[in-house]
Amino acid sequence: MLSSHRRNAIAGALGVTVLTAAAGAQAHVVLNPPEAAAGTSYLGAFRIGHGCAGAATTALRVEFPAEVTGVKPQAKAGWAIEIEREPLAAPIPGEGTRLVSDRVKAITWRGKLPDDQFDEFGVMARLPATGGPIYFTAVQTCDAIIERWEERPAPGQTSRDLRHPAPMLKLTGAAPVTPVTATAAVPVPLPQNVKLANGALVTATGAPLYLFKHDTMVGMSHCEGECSAAWPPLRALASKPPKGWSKVERADGSLQWAFQDRPLYTTTLTGSRLAEALAPGGAWAPARVSAGR
């Protein structure tokens, strides 16, 4: 990432002015509405209330944090829209039964908004299940002038203490996180290629097993293609399934173990990519067993 000094030097060489906090902006880019319930679909807009030092706004670029998914811009007459995407650590459900393997990283609108007028740039998105503030980076361009709305408040500060505050969406009423587990009587009968380690299901060699939170239909896996490359299915043995276990037939005709009707997977992911997939609000969870009564 370029430092502000380096960025300004490059901008100056190109005849572009970058307005930072020292430039003293008079207003900022905000979200309307400014609040939404966690774990829901959001329909709102980024509102611009002014240009740059009297110049008309000619572009707005908004960068979306990784926890915001399913982003779509609203069509806007007179403005061209550019969408930037990046790959996900693991596919997630999209509309209907479709899985998506990338996300919208940023959206840029290009047109013209006079300084003495305001306008809104609409989006829809899926919000994370955890509450708290979400910050976006907005880059406002006015021909040769650029304003970056990216400052986050430090502890004890609010956006009113900043000169170029980042647009913020406050998430309220966080949805409860439901642990993904399977309930069974103890001891749990296991196939030969599975064992139990401290309440977690693992392979015979000790590799953790996982559940896909969107496998909601009995006898079916929704992890195929690119998804199954990152999360290989646990292959079922030819032996008869133990009590509580079943075999799921996959699209390629192979059989996969399912425990309490939940298909099981291993993974090829490591490090930050695995942590992202297993984070609260992610699509995956370790396969654990809760004792039934």
C-alpha cells in the first residue's frame, strides 16, 4: 500500500490533488440508512452531499470489507458502473442453489454530480451475523481532485472528530450464532476411517473433519466443483454404515460419509484462508459431537 507521502507525490506528478485530513473537508460520504440488523440483507445507498472544493464529483469508488457479501450496485442513469471482484477462500451460497466463488471487492460509479447537488449510489448486500460498526473506504474524484474518506475513529473518538471519516454502517440486533454439531448417544459408533478426538470427528490419521453450513437437504452435498477441491468429501467405505451414519451419493457417483445426515469434509486450506472460512458468519464449522440423552 502506498504511503500518503508517496501517493501525494505520484498524484502531483499526474496533476491530481489528493485531499487528506489537512485539507479540511466540510462534509462526508454517509450511508442511508445508517443502521441495519446483523445477518440480514441490506438495501441502502452511499450519499454524497458535496463536490471537492467546489468541483463536480466525477467518480465514486467504494471498497467493501470481506465480511460483506452478495454486493450488487443499483443501476444509475447517466453513470457507468465498474465492479471489481476477488476470489473467496471457499465458495458460499448465492441466489437460489448457486454457489459463488468470488466477492465484490469494490464498485466505481463514473458520471457527473455538480457541487451544489447531492445524490445517492444504491447497493444491496448481505451483512455479517455479528453486531458492531462496519467501515467502508470511499474515494471521491472530482476531475483533478481526489478525496479519500477512510479514517476510522480511535478509542474515545467518533466520526465527528475526524476530517475524512470512512462511511460507517452500524449493525444492531446481532443474530445468535448456532453451533454446528451432531447429537448422538455416547459412545458414538464410527466407521473404520473416522475417530473421535475430544468431541471432534477426525479422520483415522487425525485430520479434522468439517461441516458445510449450507448442506441443509438430507442426502445431498452442496459442495461441488471448486468447493470440493478446497473441501474434499470424506469418502465412504464399502462397509455397512454404523448407526447414525449414512452414505451420500455425489454428482460424480462417488459416495461420501454423512453423520446424522450431515456430509463430512476434509480441507486443503491452511492459515488465514482456513481461519476466514471457519470464522463466525463463515460457511464452515468443525464437525463435533454433542452427547444426546
